[in-house]
Amino acid sequence: MRFSPDEAHELARRAAMRAGAREDVADSLAKAVVSAERAGKKTVGFAHLIDYLHAFAEGRIDGKATPVVTYPAPALIRVDAQQGIAQLGFDLAFEELMARAKAHGVATFQQHGSYTAGELGYYTRRLAGRGLLAMAVSNAPALMTTAESRKPILGTNPLSFAAPLENGGPLVFDQASSATAFVNVRHAAQAGEAIPEGWALDGAGEPTTDSREALNGALLAFGGARGANIALMVEVLAAGLTGANWSLDAPSFVQGGQSPSVGLCVVAWDAAAGFGTRLQTHIERLAQCGMHIPGRRGSLDELDIPDDIIEQLER
Amino acid sequence: MRFSPDEAHELARRAAMRAGAREDVADSLAKAVVSAERAGKKTVGFAHLIDYLHAFAEGRIDGKATPVVTYPAPALIRVDAQQGIAQLGFDLAFEELMARAKAHGVATFQQHGSYTAGELGYYTRRLAGRGLLAMAVSNAPALMTTAESRKPILGTNPLSFAAPLENGGPLVFDQASSATAFVNVRHAAQAGEAIPEGWALDGAGEPTTDSREALNGALLAFGGARGANIALMVEVLAAGLTGANWSLDAPSFVQGGQSPSVGLCVVAWDAAAGFGTRLQTHIERLAQCGMHIPGRRGSLDELDIPDDIIEQLER
């Protein structure tokens, strides 16, 4: 079925409220879900909203939580999400984060105590849409391992970066530190499909191409030791600097009644006058050389949501 | 031959001055070279100093340049390195960067117009040694390509991250966005050795294991599309945000008479009380799970410098 962004927002908002979310929580989440869908990121759009609905109902998200926002230093915003969603704390802090980055040259948002962050590109894309450069990192319950350790010790720990361009959508990427995102393995398992070598280990710590075995094992970091270092940086910033649960200690985001209580760390840099124009010109040169430039697409104005997802939303 | 850190500093300082560096430039560079050697990073220690000596003599570094340091916003330090070395601008700004990060929660150092940055871990290790978390990125003349583009379009664009620990040296890594650092290919070419598949393309844009062919071609990004995105983030921050030459436009750092005039961007975060203790405890758990934790080693107190390098220093 096809929806306008406003209709899709209403669909998401009502579903969240039925699952127990307070109106402002539902609204904040719906905004993020629709933004992901409009950016073409379906696996972290409505498909992922289903995880949130179960989590509200089963107690992994406190749908009535009010984030506590504090300003310990002029360019630092700290948020305790109080076991709620990650998006509401960011919404409450957004205008201050913008203003402080512009006033000080850089500012940082550090949140702990939330459910997993959803589409990470949502946070950086919003800042780049307002003319800032942004990097965001978040951690998550341990699902990933590195070459030497054969059990899950880190989250898939995504990193997103965005920068404003003169024309159209910003330059933006949002990628897991694992060779693939967890949702891709889950999707393959649901469809009964194999996964490529290098994506995952099975429950015994051995390499596997069986997606169902992989769900009992661990994802592998991308790019060997260098990718594992990126995952570690994400962990130290998203869980260490924010004071959130380490990935190793975070309760599951798909079962049980406890919040993962993980972290989100964002850095926003003010850009000098003319930045977007200069970057636009250079990005076009790189694209002419054949380089793939992530992001830059506009927002979709019509969203196609599969019937089975709508069914689950309306349950 | 073996040297104490002080003796090694004198050796490097005198060599730089003989090549045309002013005393403060020579001192700043010697400090970075000895720090790299003490951290066990020999390829970016005295071996790399030789590149600097040629660059002073041939005009790629202005050995008499005085960096211009400005403070456009409270948490932002901008430096125009004036075609000199990268290290002097950082030295001049270091105490202010520390103070501003502590006062504002985060601060950023943005430098353009310098020679390549040398060991990037030097910058983050120093900040972590004083209790801050730090990320540093720098760009460099184009030597690297991505899967789709078969010619050099980006520098090897390293990223370094460091965080303070309660005991001993900080957690720190410093890695190129290429599958291997340029110096490793050059070293293999000098030794007449082959390089592994996946490191480089030859001058025609085809994969090669011949290190000499690779020097005429391009290095490959690590970890496929994800690694290429990291390289792009480094480029946008190190060259875009700072206003430095894009890697594609940067003159060579090993030949010709022009400065590469590239950029260095550092973010320094203040850490909450108890951060180092909490990270120390967790890092030990990860290490027990078999994860490789980068850095953490102490500084060497005796430096072994090969005779052929000493000969070149004293030339």
C-alpha cells in the first residue's frame, strides 16, 4: 500500500500509541521511521518499527519515559533517556545542539539509557540538512565478534557521517561496523537464504553461510583489524563517553523485559561560509572519477509499505 | 645504534636544522619523530624523517614557516601552517586545545596548508596522555582508489583514535583508510618483495602483487565500500572542513618543490570523572575474550636506529 509522508507518520504514531507510547514519544519515533523510509532505508523504517512495538509492549522500552537533558559544559549536551527511545532525547536537544555548534564551532550530544538508536543516518542527516557536518555513533547489544574472539563482544556499532552540499540531499553514509547489518542476517534467516562467507560465525565460533546458524553465533567486523578498531572507537564513544551500558552488558533489544540502555554520541561541526559549494564541486569530480558517493538522494514523497507490515502495525 | 630519547631528539633536531629548518620547527619535528619511535612505530619515526629532510631541502616544506593560529569560535582552533610542517601548529595550539576541550566539553583543531602529518597517533596519544579522548584525521596526496574508480583519488587518509586508561599508555590506534599504508608498499618495493592481493592496483588500474608496479598505480581502500566511506569522511573533515587542498589536488610529498598543503582535523572530548577506570576495567574484559586491544604499550626508553638511516641523517 502507498502512503504520503503525513499518512505514514499517522500510521506509525498511532501504532506506537496503541503499543503504549505516550503521544510525544510516538510522534518522535514516527518522525524517525518516516525519515528512514523517505531516505529509502526500508530495513530501518517501518520494518524496524515492529521491533519497537514489541519492545513497548514487553517493557524493553519505557513508552512513558521523559529524557533528562543537562548542559554540563557550553558545547556538551548530556541526555539520560530513562530507558525510553533514543529519538526523543535527540529531538529535545536538537535546537540547542545546532545553536551550540554554531556558537562554539563544535558541540557534542552524549546520550545513555536508551533503546537502540534506529537509523543512525537520521541524526546526521538532520544536522547536515541545517548546514552542519555531523558524525554519529551508537552501540547496541553484543552481536559482533572480531577475528580473535569468537563470541559476541561488541554491538554492530554503526557510524554515520553527513556533510551539507549546495544542491539536494547531503552527503551521508550510515554503516554497521560489522560486515553486514544484523537486519540483513535476520532477513535472510526469515527467507531461508544463505549468507555470504565473511559475514558471520555460528554458535560454536566457526564460519558459517547458514543464516539461521548465524543468528545463534556472531557477526564479523568488516575489513579485518581496521574494521574492528572502528567498532572499538564506536564502543568507547557511544558507551564509554556517554556512560551507557557496554554492548557486552546490554540486554537484548528483541527479547526480555529490560532496556538495552545503550548510548548515542553525536559530534556537530559548524561549517565555514562556502563549505557546501566547495564540497559540491569536489564531490562531482570524485563521482566523475567513478567513485560511489553515498547519500545525495532526495526524500521520497510516496512510501510503499508491504501489507504484512501494515497488518502487524494494526494488530 | 642505540640512543636514549634525548640523544635521539638531538639527532633528529640537528638533522632537520642542517636541512634548513628553523630551530623551533626542528624541535617540534624531532619531538614527533622520537614519540613515534618510542611508541614502536618505526616506519613513521626516523625512517620517515628522511622524507622531511628531502622536503626541507627541495622546498616541499618551508622550514622557516610560522603557523598562524586563530580562534574563530570558543571551541574551534584554526591553523594555517603556511606550507610548513603539521606538528608545529599543533604544538602552538596544544595547551589551548586542552583548555578549551575541558572548558567546553569538546573542542576541535582544524589545520590546513601543511606537509603530511606524519604519525597520526602522535596527536591523539598526546591528548589521551592528558586525560582527553581524541580522534584525528588527515589527508594526503592522492595515492588511493576505491573499487569503482581505478586511479588515485584520495590520500591514504588515516584515522587515529585514543582514549585514556587508568594504568599505562592509552588505548590508541592509527590506521590508513587503505588496506595497507603507503610506506609498506614502498618498503616492499625497496626490498624487491611481493605484496598481498587486495593491497593495490598497477598503473593500468589492474590488481597487482608487484610492489614496484603498485607504486605507479594506486592503493586500495580497506574493507570495500565501508572502508571507502571512512576514507571519504576523513577527506571531508581533513580537507573540506579545514579548507586544505583536496587529496586529488595536493602536490607530491616525495618530489617537486611545492607543499602538499594538506589538512589535519582533531576532535578532543573532555572525559567525565572515573572514565579511565571504567574503560580500563572493560578493556580488560574484552582482552580476556580474546579481542586485540590497540595501543596500551609504554614508551621505549632505548631506541635502535639502523646505520643506513643514521648515515642519511648525517649527510
